[in-house]
Amino acid sequence: MRKVILIGDSWGVPNYFGSPGILAEQHTEYLLKNLGYDVINFSLNGNGNDKSISLAIDYIDQGNNADWIIWFHTEMLRERHLIDISAKYKISNLIQEISYYIYKKFKILKEKSNAKTLIIGGQAPVLDNCNSYDYIINDWRSDICKQILPQIHSLTHLDLIENKNCCDTMEEKTILLNQHKTIFDAMEKSEHFPDNCHPGVTPHKDLSKFIDNLIKHK
């Protein structure tokens, strides 16, 4: 039985809270289990990338193994604790600075585990400076919505945009907020986001089939 580790945020966590989200059994974790995979899930609701990567590293360091690691990639600004926001900053620079740390840490996990890796751009797309992976879905949300959405990593961090230390111009902030709206509107209009922020039955079903096919043929 092949072992798959899941990491990420709430996109990687089955919904145990009921409607309007899908049933837990309709999430990729359970669908992969039904296909015969041993699935270990370190994804965490409301968290960033750092914590779940750390949990997976700890698991490997304890002598455990994995054949595949699948990462439901979330926004970089959830790791705001890693940087100093008491000084002047631009949103784009914060994202880049955090991403170097996160991608370096994921590379460590990949090397320690010697597992095949699939990164799924979920709550936030994968950035261009990520280069340590075997397979990638850059922006699953765009794929589900069937439109190219803005590459945003600040949906849940409006306070950083409003902060007095944010050096982005008012025009830049307006553009950013309009991009946020574009993403929220796309999910609200799509039948595939039943709670307006997490993928529904069909996306998880399609993703599980894709993963199963990928593992079986690679």
C-alpha cells in the first residue's frame, strides 16, 4: 500500500462541520483512502504552510516514510510571524521574503523523505520561485473556475494592507483589493464552491482521479 502525506491548510482538511461544505467522505483524503492509499494528513484549518510542513518533517525524522507528498499550497502572508512588519514594507516584498523560507523548508522535506511530490496551488497559487517539486498544479482555483484569476496571497490579511507601515500606493492597494473581489466573486458564482471558499464534490473527485492516475503511471 502506497503512503501519501497531505499538507496544507483547510483546502487539505475534510469538512467535519456540515453544510454548506461537502461531506468529509467527499474530500480527497477519503477518496484516496477508498482507492487503497494509506493517507496521513497534516493539513490544518486556518494555518499557513509552515506548520504542516514542520509536522511532516517531524514525522519523517521519527523514522516514518512516504511515497508521495501532496501539498495544498496556501497564501504566504499566513506566515507573517516570520518577518518584521514594524518596518516599512510592500505587500509583494513580504510575500517574496516569506516564500523563500517556505520553499526552502519544503525542499528539506522532499529531500528527507525522498518522496515524489505534487504541489497544488489551492487557497493561493504557487509562486514562480518554487522549484523543488516533481509535479505541480499551479492554480487549482483558476482551473475549477475556468478563468485565470489574480495571483493573490493576501486574501485573509487586509490589516497588512491597511497598516501604516505598508508602502504600497493607494492605487496599488486599490488594484489589490479589486483582485481580491475578483477571486471572491468567482468562487461565489461557481457551483463548485458550495461554501464560497472551498472546492466541492466534483473538484475533489476529479483531483483524486488525477492523483491516482499520476501515482500509478509515474
